[in-house]
Amino acid sequence: VLLNPPGSERYLREYFCPKVSKASFYYPPLDLVYTSGWFPNHYDIQVLDAIADELSVSVTLEKILKIRPEYVYILISSPSFSEDIIFIEKLKSLLPEVVLIGTGDVFRDLKADSFGLVPQLDAINFNFSTDDVVRYVNDPKGVLLPNMIYRYGNQLIAGEELFPKKKNQIPPPKWHLFPIKKYRYPFAIKKYNVAMLSDLVC
């Protein structure tokens, strides 16, 4: 499950520069959008965008329990972090066997310290422009992976943050998994809108 968790505000948890929507607009969580493209079609991927679908904590947890996923890839953010931690605690208590992979600005900044702050984490990923999270899901067995830090026995396997040195191609996202009708832009003329990230600057 690629998860944009619920929140009390319309949190825009996006490419490590989060904010809160103060108007009616809400656009797709590109971290999850591009991550979806890295998984080959034989993977059973499901997306839950609890913010776009205006799902409560209880409804979101109920939906995840029905799916009973092996992995949950959860997108968090600094504006919503206090809520995100509570949600993670509830999720892990209901599904202790699920492998929880975190991503977002807080985990990218804290790196290995994230595991002390959020002990329910099994792994963190801090770059959605590479396929490292797929390599992790494919059972790394203690192998050092760039852009990933994960638990392996009693130790943390900590890879460095690396970006492709040459031109990088990202597979097409699985847009059909996202609630396209729920995303809105202030000046968009068309009813349905998607987004494209050409580079990462702030």
C-alpha cells in the first residue's frame, strides 16, 4: 500500500517541501505517484490517499486491515508529524507484522535518527527518483542500498543519499491507482489533472 495518511488539515506532503492547502486546491502526492511507477506490473500495488478522499483515521485503518498488505509505504511531513506518529502507532499495533517504510521530509532530514523517534519503522526511503525501495522489497538480506536505511536483525543498514549522475528515466506512474477526480488546481480548466515533476529544487 502506498499511503498518504489522514490528517486534520489538507496537508500537501510533497517532495520534501510540505505545506497546508488553505484553499480548495489539492494536488497529487508526487512522492507516491513516482514511486508507483518503479514497481513492475506483477506487484499488487494499492494506493490510499486519505487526504484527497477525506478519510478519517478509523476508516483509513479499516481499509488497510481489509487489504492486509505485506508492506506499507507511508508519506509523512513536518506539518502533520505529530498526527502521523499517532497514526503509525495505531497502524503498527493493528498490523504488527506489516513492514512499514517511511518517506517524507522529516525522515530525509533525520536519516538514522528517525528510528529512535519512530520505533515502529522498519525502513525509510529518501529518494523517489530511484528504484531502491523496490530493491528493498525484493529482500536485500543486509545489502547496503543507496537512499534506504532499514532494520536488519539488531542493526541498521544505512545507505547514503545518492542521485543519478546521468540523465535519469523514471517509469510512467500508475495514475489509474490514484483518485484523479479529487485533485484540483486553482486555474485548471480541465476536469481531470495530473502533474509532472521535471526537476527538484526549492
